[in-house]
Amino acid sequence: MIHFFPSGEYINPKEIPARRGFSVSYLGKTLLSKIDPVAQAERLAAGIDLKESALFLCPSPLYGYGLPILLEKLPANSAILCVEADEKLFELSQKAIGPDAELLGALPIIENKEERKTKAIALVQAKTAEKICAFVRDVWGERVFRRVEVIRLTGGWQLYPELYDNIETTLRREIAVEWSNAMTLIRLGRLYSKNLISNLACLGSADTDEPDWSSAAVLALGAGLSLDPILSELSGLCGGKIPEPEKRPFKIICVDTCLPCLADWGVRPDLVVFLESQHWNLRCLIGLQGREIDAAIDLSALPASTRVLKGKRYFFATVWTKLAFLSRLKESGLLPETFPPMGSVGLNTVALALKISAGPVITGGIDFAFSMDASHARSTPRRCDFESRQTRFRSLIDTDNGLRDGTCTAVSKTGEQTRTNPAMRKYRDLFEQEFGGNPRLFDISGPGLPLGVKTVSAKEAFAILNSSGGLQAAKKSAPVGTKKVQACESKSKCESKSKIAAFAEREADTLEEIKKMLSGAVAAEPDKLEALLYTADYLWAHFPECAGAGGKHPPVTDLSFLKRIRAEIDPFLKLWEITLKELEELLKS
């Protein structure tokens, strides 16, 4: 029971200031002061500088003393999140600052102000930091706040300090990720859509949505510094060289950057993953033209990278933002297996490995760390570029990378010091968030950061790779691309191309209709134009005011917005025409 006074009686919060000399305590902690707790909270609230676009986290608000003062001066684009971890205290807060409470009776007036764009205040019971983040997105949406500020008006936060600190840290991280994703979408959103349209023609001739490796063990490789020693030790354990795919009892899946290094070691992977939407990783394919290597390709990856290797092609899709365009692809049965945006090809490689095989997955070379003289394995383009620039006047120490602002030392899996940066740490944290504790996942020890999964030596990894069903399991697993009945494969691909062609024609017709409205060829009906723009949301989803804003865009009366839409239409129409032409040629052949 919560004891407010020695008698244990419940006192109306308005009467507490008159009962001086008694404190509000619970679980051995003093929650409200003996001397006029209302005035004390109000003094604290009056001295707080409320910033614009901020989410103010108020842990354990109790009776909400001080909140009315904060609400009176709260900026129109900011909000207060009251969080209570204790169930009994949460019930008290609901009575005090809920919708029917007298204490915040002025709140509806504040919320009805024309300039207020967000809900002013919300109360939630804390379970986990992740659920609080989900609650914030549900109530206020994404890309609303730029910062998180903590307001402590009572001593209730002392009951669960770790939880409240974790909520603060997680909210800060989530808001930072939202804005980082928005910046990425502003810079690359148009390119993602263009690549997807260009890859649709290839999608019609792809083998299946994904390979099927049954329960075979999988070695998932990144291009970090630990890749070379891992390949050296595994090659030695294999008798000098890792066998060809058809002769080894395990599968190898790798990121595209790994290909030059694997080629130097004479290793042919079973599957390579392409995620990069820009041209940088084309250098990884130099010298590999026509090689029989199967590829898993993101629909938004650079189209040129899909045409170099001559193995089978499998497509997957990263849902980089909420788009009606992607929803239509799914409804048409054209969207392959989807994955959440992870930002790192290494994370996508591990996610694919866990998806297409039910056996153990061993990761290697996924380091998220670097040394002062190298950041990638040998023969990778970045490593080759750095080494080729070496002269007697240029040191082998990579100071540009190793001493850049934000880089810091960290402890590696071996206990030794390594270097990392905020971006790599973010990906490491995301790896642990997505895969941490997975009993099927193991990581080979090396100079990289710990990933939150069990770490094993190369010898232990070799034993796992060879003991999970052995060569017989690899032979029994369905050959890559045999999910569909072979006799119907040609007919199925033809039907798929026809469906994609019909989809492309509808999209091109939609753009033509919008173009006519915006150019004055036909009368522009606001409601119809609004519906068409929602349909063709890939035209504007990357605009700065729209990126990461949950599908919101300026009104159709905004002339600047419409002019930018008009400028986007012609390049996309050209892409649809090229895609249709390629599909027509494929259908003829």
C-alpha cells in the first residue's frame, strides 16, 4: 500500500500543501517533499527552458505538480511524455493527470490553439524502452522531435533509475535513427526508386524469390580485417584450400565487397549479396565478368551489378520507406521477400543466411572495426586504393580514417584494442538488436567488435560447419532455384514478365495523367490530383519535407511542391518506357 501519511489515509492532492510536515513516501523512497511539494515542483517547472521540437520525458509525474506551468509555455511543436514504471503509482497519475482530471483542466484549451501541431502531453506506463518508443511513434509519428530532454519534478524516478535512463537513451537513439534515415532518404530515395524500376525487367527472369539450403550449415562472410586470417585458418583445416561448392559440406554466403579477397584465396561462394544502390561496389566485380556465381540482389541495388555475374539471380526487397508503390507491387504478386532497412550489407547477408537455411550460421569478417593501417581485407577496392597511393612521402598509417573526428578505441572479441566510429557502432548495436542471442548464430573470434552472439574459434567453426549434416545434408538440400516445378518454369517466367509489363504500363499511364494535369493539358481536379499523387508517391517521398514523415506531403495547392513533382515526372516516365522495351524484347525471345 502507498502510505502518504502516517495514518495511511488517502489525501486529495490539493490538500497536501496544507498538511505540512508529512512527506509522500513509497518503497522506502521519499517521492514528494515535506515542505509544500506543489510550490517546489512549480519552481522547478518555472526554471526549465523548453526548447522547440523537443520531447520532454517526465519520469514518475505522480500528481502532475508543475505540469500546468510547463504546458502553458510549451512550444507548439514540442510535447511532454509522462512515464510511470510502478503500477500503483501509474493509477494515481491517471487519476491526477488523465483526461478527466481537474489538475490539467486547462489542457484542452492549450491543445485547441491553432498553432499547436502536436498533442501536448501523454501518460504511459513503462514496460520496456522499446515499447515506449513504439508508443511515441503511435501518438506523435516519426520525424516530429529533434531531441529528448528529461524533466524530474518528483523523486519517483529514484525507484527505477536504470529503466528511466534506458528509456531516455533509447528514445534519443531512435530519434537520431529516424533523422538519419530521413537524410539518407532525401539523398538516395530517388535513386532507390529508379533502380527498382530498372530492376523490374530482371525480376521477370529471376529464378525464384530465394534459394533453399535446407538445414545446411552456412558461413556468412563480411569484408573486415578478420577475413584474411579466417580464410587462412579454414583453408589449412581443409587441407590447403576450401573446396568448391559442390564438394564442401557447407554453404558460403558473402557480401559483394568480399569477392576479390575470396578470388585471391581460390574460394567460390555459393551466394553473393548485392545491396549498394550507387556505383562504388562495381569495382568489386572487376575480373569476375561471366563467373558462375549466384547472386541475391536487392530490388533497389545498382542495376549494373545484376548483369555482371552469370549465375542464378534471386531478388529480395528492402522496404526503405512506406510507399503505396511498394504496396501495389505486393498486391500484384511482384514484390519478392522483404527485409527491414538495416543499412549494412553485412546485416542483410546474415538475415538472408538465417532465412534460407535452418542450420547453424557462422559469421566471419563482420567486424565493425578497423586498425590504423587498414579497414578492409586484402584485395578489396578500398584496401587496394589505399595501398596504391603509398609513396615515400605518404605513410602506411591511414590517418584520414584512423584519426577522424568521432573515432575511438574499443575492446575487440579477443580483448585487444581496436578502433571504431559512431556509424560502425550503430551497425554493431543493430546487429545485436536483430540477432543477439540467436542460438543458431556463431561468430568467429577476431579483431572485430563483439556482436552479442556466441564467439567461437576458427577450429570450432570448422567443426560446426562440417558436423551439421555433413556433405549428405548439402546434397539433400533442394538445389538452388528448384522451388518451382521445372516443367512449368519457362511458362511461369513468361507469365511473370507479362504481369510486370502490365504493371509498368499502368504506372506510366498514371504519370502521364499527372503530367497532363500539371501542364494544363486537362483540367486539374484537386481531389483527383491528390489521389494520383498518393498513388505515385515515389515522385515526392524523397523531398525534404516528406522524407520519413509517414507519407505526408504538402497540399496540392502548394505551387512549389507541384513544380518539383512536374520536374520528377519525365525521368521516371523514361525509365518506365525503357523497362517496357526490355520486357517486350524478353517476351519475344
